Amino acid sequence: MKIAISLLLTLAAALPLLAENTPAELRQTSKAVLGTIPDKMPGSESDTPDMVELGRTLFFDVRLSANNTQSCNSCHAIDQQRGGADTAPTSLGDAGKHGGRNAPTVLNAGFHVAQFWDGRAADLAAQTKGPILNPVEMGMHGETAVLEKLNAVPGYGEAFAKAFPKDAKPLTYDNLARAIAAFEHTLITHDRFDDFLKGEDGALNDRERKGLQTFVSVGCVGCHNGPLFGGNSFQKLGAVNAYKTDDQGRFAVTKDEADKFKFKVPSLRNIEITAPYFHDGSQTTLDGTVREMAWLQLGRKLTDQEVDDIVTFLHTLTDKSRTPTHTTSR
């Protein structure tokens, strides 16, 4: 919370500049509290092309699930220019049951402070190991069962040996997770807001720049800050006005009373193409999400114009190679 307050104070001092609404001034303020997406993800330093290619194959392989129905891509869909998530409030697993939380996007996920809504996995490799063995998700009965299944698939033995040439036993569960993480390290997106920060005034039009100004002045950046517009902290959902949920969030991991109902702040990059929203997938539109979050977290009832301005700006955070021909999230 101290981080959020400090940021808001900094922004309050910057508001006179924002009132000018010139591209140069907006860029200066945005660089201070937001920033561009880095070129490389943490943890990718030791990745090799062979690891990435193996990870890509594994990411789309339904044989990582007990009944050969689910791949990583089933819940974190990146094919067909999709946004790294499915379109369901909660995802349908291998056994025909739904999970308890909305599947977050895998795009840019390696930049986050931790993985999962409650941060229980430190990095992408640790995150990868969970869903494969989760009985509600991919349903495999232990690491040994996974390795036996992969060993029976022609080509995987050679692919693991090529990706991990220094290992006496390359086909391991740890290496499976490392390979998928290596592929996910490549899922970095590029959008018009980054172009704007890099000096292209025309990357955002007048309405979008007004939306950026509103996003900052309303206080959204108190939580949605940094290059990912979030993903870097845990905050209580319902900080000002309560949100009804039985999910206690990060408390289940830390057992710290202060973490009750805290969730990882989602990144707003690609938010236009990752509906529905919230940890429970209860919000289906960006308009509704912006309006409700302002009330829950800031105690503000936004005007229709403010909501429209912010949503207009949020559309500029969509990866340029994934921009929808029409929006369904409003």
C-alpha cells in the first residue's frame, strides 16, 4: 500500500503537466510510472533455440493431460492471434470439471513478480509443473506417469537430448518445465503505447491520449503501474468497498492475515483480448471492469465519459499482431 500511495503522490505533482495533454508531457509522466516492455524476460538468459522449440511443442501437446484432451494452450490460448487465455470465467479441465479461478494470460507472464493469482509459484518453470498434475486441470497422476508417457512418444527423447545436451538424463520433469518456460519467455508483446513512449507521437490519437491522461489522473496507476501495468504487486480486492468472494487469495499461501483477499494485480497489457476479468471471471466487459474497479479500489464512481476514455486508452495496450478486427470486450 505504501508503494501505491507514493506513486499517487508523485502523480498528483505531475497533474499540472498532464492538464496540457501534449504528447511530450504525457510521455514524460508515463515513462516515470509506467514504461515500455523490456526486450527480454528474466530467466531467459540460458535459454537456447532447441529449448524454445521443444517448449513450443510441449505447450501444444494434449498428451500432457490424462485423457489427451488438454494442452497448455487449451487454457492459455496463443494460437489464432488469441490473447494467451481462454474465454471462460473458469477453465474446463481434462476430467470435465471447472477450476476455481480465471486463467490469466500467459503473454508477458515471465515479467510478473510471481505466477498464479496468489503468487504461489516463483517463476514460469514452477508454474508449469502445477497444472499438469492438478486433478481438476490436466489430471496426470504424478511426474513418473508424465515421463513414461513422453518416453513412449517418438521424437521426444531426441528433442530433450538436443535441448539439454549436458544432462546425462535429459527427459526429466524439471527439464519439461524448463523447456515450456523457455518458450513462454518468448511471448513478449508489442503495442502502440510502447511506440508512443519510444517517441512516435502519432502512435496514439487524441482520444487515446486523453484516455491515458484519465487513467493516470483517476488513480488507476496506484496499482496498475510499471511496464506491465500491473503484475508486480499483490493488493486487496475491495480495498475501499468490499468485494463479495469466498476466495481468500494470497492468504492461502502465506497464512498471513494481512494477505486475506489479496490477489496479484493483473497486467493490463492485452486486456482487450483477455476477457472475462477478475480472479473469478465475473466481469465480462472492459467498461464494467473499469467502473467496478474504480469503486472497489478507489471509492470513485466514474462518469460514463471517464470510463469511455480509459477503455479507449486500454485498447492501445493490445499486441499489434493480435489486434482484433472488432472488439467484444466493451
